[in-house]
Amino acid sequence: LSNRQPFNSKQEEEDYERIRPMAWRRPFATLRARAREFLSHPSERRLFTVRELARGQSFPDSFNFPPDLSKANMLIGNAVPPLLSKAIAMELVVDDVILIDD
């Protein structure tokens, strides 16, 4: 990796060393609640930021996450991506009526 940036902690460096970077031309990986511990930036020697993980899951930049990193990562990892939710909702709408199966 060409752009070597310092890590914020020894733990972050150890996390980075045990994972493989994502590829630019591949779909974004499925995230889990502890996503930041398993995904690294494809061209920079660092882990993804919370905002980058959120963008990869289609969260708008205007979405506010909790300031606590572990809570923000858990929210992103446990969420259904917003654009996927929208696509599912649009499929359920037929003639402006939402179909609900009781």
C-alpha cells in the first residue's frame, strides 16, 4: 500500500494487520456489528472510518451517528441499508396501497 499513515493506537495497527483490504472494483462487503474491525481501506494503510462504512451501506452523509465509535459501528452493522429498505418498500407499494400480510 502506497499511502502509509500512522495508526491511532497499537490495537488499530494489529487490527489492520490481520485483515485484507477491500478492492476498489468489488461490491462493498456485507457489514456486521463490529465491521470496523474486519474491513480496511483499499488503498490507504488504515481501517475504514465510521462515515466511510456508512456510505458503503448507503447511509446519507446527513445521517448523525452516536459519538461512541462502537455504538456507531453496531448501528451500521445491524442496519438494513437505507437504499435496500427503500427498494423493498417500493415493491410493497401497489397503487399507493401498502400490502401487509397478517
